[in-house]
Amino acid sequence: MTRNLLKNPYGEEQLEFWDLTENGGSQWKVEDMPGDCGHDFCIDGVSKYFVTSFELCLKRQVINLIEEGYTPEQLDAQPVVAVEDWYCGRTDCGCTYQMAVCLLDENHEVIQEFKPEQVTLDPDTDDCSWKQVSHKFSEYGSGLRYISFEHGGQDSKFWDGWFGVRVTGSSVTVDV
């Protein structure tokens, strides 16, 4: 059952399945790879990405693991939960990127969280090419029933339009 539990991770269905928790500026948008002042993606077949604007844009999916076919017994055995995401900036405008992934119990209380420091990409000092962030949860105790995956950011120059961080290829897997 090791499969990506996130729906529409590449934007092929525009913003379908994503809860837009912050939708500032010119709002979230889906663009074709590589986009203006962009970089080609490092995995063949990926043709779209999500892009943020000049105010904070965050999007989230909450995965119900029981509805996805996992049993409480499987989940209480603390299977490894792997998450990954890909992000990049434009070559003409800086941006910020952030993510937070939470393992949740049946009451949506946090069991464990992965929330790396916010990343700032500056085209003057960084090539702003696609970068991967990944994490594996293990030994987190029993009670896992949901996983919340949220990511996004914004541009750092407050330019009108879609000059913020670009994200694609998000993944959440449970190894049972």
C-alpha cells in the first residue's frame, strides 16, 4: 500500500483537492513548467506546478488514513510515514517557502510535527532551482489516524502577480 496519499500533487487538476488556507495577493495559480524565469523539473513527465503570489499563500490536504484503507492495527504499529516536497524560485524575484506536516490522532490532535525553518530563496545568491525537502516519521506512538500536509509561501518583493515560490511533486506515503 505504499502510494502517494496526496491527491493532485502536480497541479494537473488545477487546485482540486487542496484547501487554500491562505490565498493572499493574486492568489494561488497553476502554471506550466518551466514558466517565466523558471527551471526545468528534474523528473520526467512533470509539466505543471503551483505558484504563490505577493502575500502569503498556503494550501493543505488532510488525509483520513482509515478512509484510505489502513486499519487501526496497522497504524498503531507505527509504520514509517515519508513526506517530500519540491520547491523553487524564479530567477528574477526572491521568495519564501514553508511547510508543515502533522501526524494527527482521531481528534485531530498533533502526535508529531515536521516543520522545518522557513526557506528564503534569493536569485542574487542562489540559483533558485528545484530543491527537495523530505522527512520520515517513525516511533511516534499509537493513535495515528490523519496526516495534515501544508505548504506554500510568497514572493519577497511584493510584486503583483505570481512571482512567489513554486511547488510540485508533494508526496505522503505510509509504509505498511
